[in-house]
Amino acid sequence: MTPQTADKEMPSYLVRLQGLDAARSKRMYIALTRLSEKAVEALKNKDMKSFSSHTDKMRPLLSYININSVTLSSHLANQKFEFNLNTEIDEDELKEFVPKLRSNLKTIENARNAIATVPFQPVVLASQEITDLYLDHFIPIAWDFDFDVIILVNLGNERLLDYLIERGQKRFFLIGPSLDESIIVDKLDRPDILFWAHKEASVIRELFLGITGKPPSQFIAIDCGEEKQDLMEKERMISEASTGRQMSWWRFNTINRADAVKTLANLHNLVRFKQTSELHGKFKGIPGVIVSPGPSLIDNISTLKKVKGRALIICVLRALGTLLENDIIPDIVIQVDPFNLKEMGGTKNNKKINLWDEWIEKNDLSKIKLFINSLNADPNIFDVPAQSTMWMNPALPISEYLPFDVFDYKRNGGSVSHSAFDIMIEFGCSSIALVGQDLAYSKNGANVYTETATTNKFGDETHTSKFGDDIEVEGLNGTTVKSNNVFWNFARHFTFFSEHLDKQIKLFNCTEGGMYIDGFTHCTLERFLENECSKGVDKKIDEVLHSETKSFDNKKLANVVNKFVGKNLVLTEELSSLLKKIRKIINKKELSYDDLGVFDKLQNRIIKKMAENQFYTFALQKDMHILEAGLKADSVVETQVGFHKDFLIAADLVNENFKSYFSHQKTLLNKNQQYI
């Protein structure tokens, strides 16, 4: 049984913290230090069961530290610790326990790796004690049992599932298992466990893409068979799994549940403007062209001018400047990212810019018939000077958490062009062409966008952090082109979407260069124009886009939203009152058993109250994760109360933000009396 890991473990467990205060950082390290001491003591006593138990409690916290780059040094100034007087530990204590934690981790690592020199035979699964020694080694010391994935290849012994479940593992991929299917189902078909089983390793990437919720930060693959997996096949599986994991994360980051919270700042906008779902099927039989800002876009400009009026043209906002410069006015412009463009910076011609000025102010949006944004967009973008504005939900399905119906688009791929593709499918376009969808660097390797759309220098730190590592991929006409992991992921999603479409919808990639996209017919835009755009459709497009048809009563909707806002304002006030009471307790220097009893009751009431609005869950994902890992890590009452305190401080901040959101929405809804 040979383990394979997705990535090398980070050389240090003490990395950077982003977004946590010093007190919570220290608490995590203190808990880890105590656990590491217990693990080392268990080693000395040759109590390997206790060693496994203590290190398993360390793993989720160490995983969080690695993923989120947590370090105490982020709270240092001039190499001195600066903590307020109410902290539980002073500078000298910090200097004492940090080296101790490092030393203990080294001892733990040596113990974990000792078993690696002993060849594994499946017969040892008969002994849980010996199997646990191997699992101590196989499972990285920084590991999240709830979200990280264990791939079991050629599993033939059900005991391993029992041992892993006992350790707390929640996600399994079984590749080529020789176990009876009924045994697998009996072991793994539980509400707290996610598992997938398949005969072939070739589907491993799709298995990762099938994960709902938070993707795994790591995976390990364990070869469990008597006959070992072919080395080349194993390496191919690990590579495909790594790609699938990355793709799953890019998609998750794009439709992050926390972004859903921004919807609360747009409630009055969702009343003022219509959903794009009103236009579903309205462009049936009309060809569509999606314009993206790839380097080759400029090569299609002259043909795009001919396409105008013969197909529905939708362009992503970043490409708009290039089209307007060349006297092409798209029918629709789309921008569905949740970011505030005024806060998104960049450089152009060696000058600092923000994307609002670059993409909105510098372009004449009054020429645009329809501007599409998202329900979790920054509120400012709803009032761009386009002729009309509509919104869509390209991300997390949240209809059940709002007081009105929302059409949740399903083709979430990570880029705005994927949302444009989804829109055209739902609008009823008979054929769809991609233009400027290079998903690769320009021929000279200098850009990934047209000159007008470029806002950062190629190769700078911002570029690298955004696009990841460079790779060679298949280009047009049998060539290879230089791309990157993010663009490869985008192309894969286009292919995935194409595989699940009605075959009557014809898909074309008319980009003049860049990556080959499976599932699309590759041809010139001239050929698409000749074969798919035989009729003038400008009148039909104008008729649909200027239609005043409404599928709902704005006044009725506004009343519903107003009641929702009022109800949640009451909820925030109730939570404020409870949080104020619990603060009085946790701010005491010493807590009695009676205090702990009241604390427990108040916290339960707070959590029950927050459950009345799912957006609290979205906003507190990270904090809930730390709380759960911290409580498992250290049973000391003071430490447990400390982790609860950290969570409640975060909950208080979220509640105050929500109170601000709902108060502002109430004012806006009352101000816009024509909608109420």
C-alpha cells in the first residue's frame, strides 16, 4: 500500500495568518503546543493509540494554518510582540512555546515516518494498531478530515474503511475496488460521509468536479491492492486528480458562498430591476456571438462588424472598450463578478488605474441596450448609464433563502464568459460562437488580453497570482500554445457544458488563435457568418430588448422584500441583545460554573437565532471551521471558552454588518415609494 500525495507538504507549519486577530492566532498555537506535548509523551510511553488520537486532533488546526497562512509573526512590529494587556500570554511565554512546538513537530514527523521503511502487506489490516501506524504516516500532519479526500485504489479489505471512518475521515474516492458494492454502501452510505466509487481512474478529475461545498485542500492516494497500480497510470491519476482539485477550487472561489452575503446589499436593486430569466426563450432560432478580450479579438473586428445585426452579440465588460474603439456596439454587455470595480486596481502605461474608470467611465454605456450584472454585484454597478439593466444569479443557488423566486443558473465555470454562454443557452440561441476566447497568451507571449483590455504587466506578481503556472496546451491546427492553469480550467468547463447540451444547439469556436476547445466546431468567424447568420435579426433583437413585459408586480415584490428586511432587522436587534449579554460573561477575568452554564445557554440561543437567516452561515464559514477544530483540539476549559469567544466576536461583527445592510435597504425601499 503506497501513498501518493497531491502536493509536497509545506516545509514549515508556522506560516502567515491573514484575517485573524492576534488572540485567536495565539490560541490556535497554544492548543497545538499542548497537543504536541501529549503526542510526544505518548511516544515516550509507547502508547501509539494515544499518539494517533492527539495528532489527529492537531491535523485540522494545522491544515487551517497551512491553507490560510497563519503565523504569529504577522502580529509583530520591529520584532517585538505587541499584544494588549488582556491577552492570556506574554512575550516570554510566546518565546518559550513556539520553539517547543517546532521541536515537538519534528519529533512527531520522525515518528510518523519511521514506518515508511517497512514494506506494507494488506494482511496487516487484520491489526488496527499496525494499520494506524501506517495511517499516521500516510495522512499528512496537516489534514482536514471533513473536506480532504482519500483515494483508495483497488481496495479489497473493508477493515480499512472502518479504521479511516473511526479516525474521522469524511470523503472517499474508491477506484477499482474489489469489494462487493453492498459492502461499500453499508460502510459509507451515511449522511456525514461523501463517497464516489468507479472502476476506472480516468474519471478522477470529474469526481473532484462533482464535489459540492468546500473543495479539498489536499488529497492522498493509497494503493491497497495485492498487485500494485501501474506506475504511469498512477502518475496520470495523480496529475488528473490535482487538476480536478484545482478546478474545483477555482469554481468554488468564483461562486464562494461568502459572496452570497453581498446579495443583502442589493435587495432594493433586485426590486428595481428585472431578472434575465424574463428573456428566456425570447431569442429562439437567433445565432449568438460571445465576445471576450483575448489577444486575437482584434483579428475578428472587421468580421464582427458584418455580424452586427445578424446575430445577438454579447460581450464581457472587459472587451467593451476594444469593440467601441472599432465602432462596434454589442447588444448586451455582461459583468457578473461580485467585486467593487472602484476598488480593483491595476496599472496601464505605467500609471495606476481602477477598473471602474477604465471599464465604465471611459466607455459610453449609453449606447448599450442591455447591461447584465449579478444579484451579488457591488450596488454601484446597477446604475451604470446603459439603456436598461437586468440581473442574474450565476453563483450559489440561494432562492430558498430569499423571499422571492430567483432563477439559479447552473453553468458556473469561473469566468464571465461562462455566464454569457449560460445566458445564451437559456435565451434560446440556436448556435453560439466564441470570439476572442484565446485562453492563451498572444503569439509573442506578451499578453492574455487585447491591448485595450490589459490592465497589468505580463509576468508581474499580480498576473502570476491570478493565473497560476504556465502550461503548454493544444492549439489550433495541431499546434501548441502557451497558456496557464486557470485558462485550461475555463476551457475544460466549456467542454463539460457542451457535453450536456441539447445537440440541436450548435457550438463554434471562431477565435483566431489560442487553445483548442473540445466540444466546439472550430472555424473562422466568416464561415460562421456565412452558414449561421443568413438573416437580419436586428429588429427582433430590438423588439425583445425594449419589451416592457413584466413577469411580476414590482409593488407586490417590494412589499415582500420590505417585510423580509423588517423581519431581519428585528432579528439583528435580538442577536445584538444576546451578544451584549454574553460579552459581559466572557469579559470576566474568572468564570464560575454558573457563568459557564449561562454562557452555554446564551450561545445556544444565539446559534438558534442565527439559523433563522442562512446568510449568517455563509458569512461565518471560516469562523465556524476554526471553532470546531479548536474545540476538538483542546479540552481545557479556558481554551474552549477562548475559541467560543473568538467565534462570538466574529458573529457580533457579522451581525452589525447585517444590521447596517438591512437598515440601509429599509431606507432605500422607503425612499423609492414608486416600487412600494
